[in-house]
Amino acid sequence: MESLADLTASALLPRLAKGDVQATELVEACLARISEREPEVQAWAFLHQDFARAQARSADEHRASGRPTGPLHGLPVGIKDIIDTKGVPTENGTPLDAGRRPGDDAVLVSKLREAGAIIMGKTVTTELAYFAPGKTRNPQDPERTPGGSSSGSAAAVAAGMVPLAVGTQTTGSVIRPAAFCGVVGFKPTFGLIPRSGVVTQAPHLDTVGVFGRSVEDAALLAECLSGYDPRDPATSAIPSPPLKRTATSSPPLAPNFAFVKSPVWDQAEDATQEAFGELTAFLGGNCDEVSLPSPFGEGHGIHRTIMLAELAKNFGPYYHRGKDQLSPQMRAAVEEGRSILAHDYMAACDWIEVLNAGLTEIFDRYDAILTPAAPGEAPLGLDATGNPAFCALWTLCGTPAVTLPLLQGEQGLPMGVQLVGPRHDDGRLLRSANWLMKQVTEESDGTGTS
């Protein structure tokens, strides 16, 4: 018998709305799954069962009263442990913040509460959302990394502990763990979701993203979190886009994809290169191989310059307060960032707009770029989070990106297909992603073709 914990958020919502499923039932199903899988997966930094149950009872009482409900009413959500949650331990993956309990919610947590979501707890992050791994293991194979830095969020959704989770990406911290764990990960356009109350690592790059089991789920959650925040200069005072409606609509024509190997194609494993060859052949006339302009070859160095210079500034207080309690990776990052010259940093920031101008011709002809989400399957071992090379360029550009669990590697583990769209056209990207998911799924089921 299928558990409620295995259903997508989009499948659960109408059942909750009709009263066929109570929020208390759903939370109990999630807690049962957590009890079953958490000893192995270790996705949670903080989980308080009574806290979750109390929210579920309140949600059911609210619905029974006949009062209006929000778009996430009764849905459990996991929140990355660098996102402030009032009164709930938020320790940022570092012993230097042990016992920290914020006095206020991050803006996105306030939005979750307003939408009726149930805050299940805080999911594990790497140290300060950088590269030193947390305790989480990959639900597909506990001997392999779940990716990072949003490791707990991706693993919790993949293991059926929650239908939805929130993470962040500064290099590849949503797309990579989603690919390794086999779920949908969506990093929207830079600035779509406000970051006030989220740990600041690199303000030119930090982006809030989401995890779900379907494109529709990701669109639903991202839409609820989007909006303007005067405290976050990356956001804009414009209406939030109707992501869910657009994502689930039928495109007027079959989308066209630009297969971009990117400057790091040589880092893709043989199985990844072979799988993408098969995928592009399957798409036929709807996919062309396209090369990026030569300046994109400098993208990874530019990203690193910006990230480390800003990280050194923002994490300097941690370095001074407790250098000996930071990982070797973090100490080295702060020290390297401090060595970057101001004119090199400022020049690197200027490249963001230059590179986006270089993408204009591609997006004038194609609906989305198709490229790997990671070099291959999740690597064996837990002492590193995997290679983010296939994500850094798109984080630098601030373009929306989504990874889809469409491929399998030689070990039978997930390999993500990443789609990238133009800035501020997140809905169309998600619509193209939903179309591709359906095409490949129907082909694998023998129920259709492209």
C-alpha cells in the first residue's frame, strides 16, 4: 500500500483541500518515514515531533473552521539550516553557532507560514553552506555523498521524509544534490526569492532554491516564496510570476533545446557523455548542439573570484572568533579570498552582464539550454560533496536552472539533466522541463514518443 509520504505535493494538495487527508495524517506518515530512514540518511539537523504535530493540528482546525487556506496548507516542508526560523535551532552547520535560536523568521519562512506550510524542521547543511560535508548520506546509497551544500533538503525529499524542501545555491548547492539524490531541484532567477534571514556567503551569487518530486511541485513552492523584499537588493518590486500555472500548461510548440557541453565537458564521465548522446538523439530535431562564445571559458575562474572575495568578507567574523573550529576548507577559502585584489574582484562582477549578453542569441533561438547537472552519479565516499563544475557558470549568470531525474548511471543511480533558461523567464523554463519529463517518461513506459 502506498504511503502518503510517497506522494507528490501536487497530488496531496487536492486531498488535503477536500478533507480526504488530514494534515495530522500526513505529518504522521512523514514522521514514520523519518523514523524508518533517518538513522541511515541523517537528513535532519533539528526535528521535534511535537512541534510538527502541533502545526498539523492547527492546520486541520483552521481548515475545519471554513476560513481561507493558503496554497501550501497542510504540506510539510524541510528548511535548510542556514535559514532563520524563529525559536528553532538554526546553527548554520558550524559549532560556532551551536545553540543559536533566531528571534525572527527569514522572509521566506514567513511566506511558508502564510501559505499554510508545516515547518517539519531544519535540514542538514554543509559548514556555512560551503564544501565541508555534514552528516547526511545519499538515500540511494548511504556510502555515497548526497551532494552539498543543501544535502539534507535533497535527501529528505528523496527519502520521502517531506514532499518539499528549501535550499540555497552559491555554486551548485541545489542542482547537484538534487541530481545525486534523484529529485527535482530548481534554482530560480537570481533575486526571485528574497534572502533576508539567510546566511550571506556571496551576495552576487547566493540564490534560494527548492526541491520536490515533480516540476509542478518545484514551481508551486518557488512561486509561494517569490516576491519583493526591500532588505534584499537583489529582489525587484514586480509581481510574482505564475510559475505553477505556466509550468503545467502545454507549450504552443514543442520546445527546442540547445545542447551545451560547456567548457567543463571533459569532466563529464563516459556514462554521462553517452547518456546525453542518447537523449539528444531522442529529441531529434528539437535539439541542436550549440557552442558557447569563447569568453564563457573564463566563467569558472570569474565565479571563484567573486565567491571567495565575498566569502572572505562575510565569514571573516567566524574566522576571527573561532578559526580553530572551522574546517580546513573554510580556513583556506577565507585566506584565499583575502588575497584577491579589489580591481580583480570588481572586474569579475562586471562579467556577469557580459556573459548574459552572450546568451541572448542562444535564447532567441532556443527555449532552454540542455546540459549535465553533474559529472555523473553521486561519487562514493562522504568526505566530499562532489564536483559542482556543471553548475557554477549558470549560478554566476543568475539564470534559472532545473535538474530532472531522467537518467541513470552505470551503477543504476540517478544522473540529472539540467535545463537552463534566460533570466526572468522561469515559468517557460519550468514548462519546457515539464514537457521533457513527460516525453522521456512516456517513452520509457512505452506509452508515447517524442
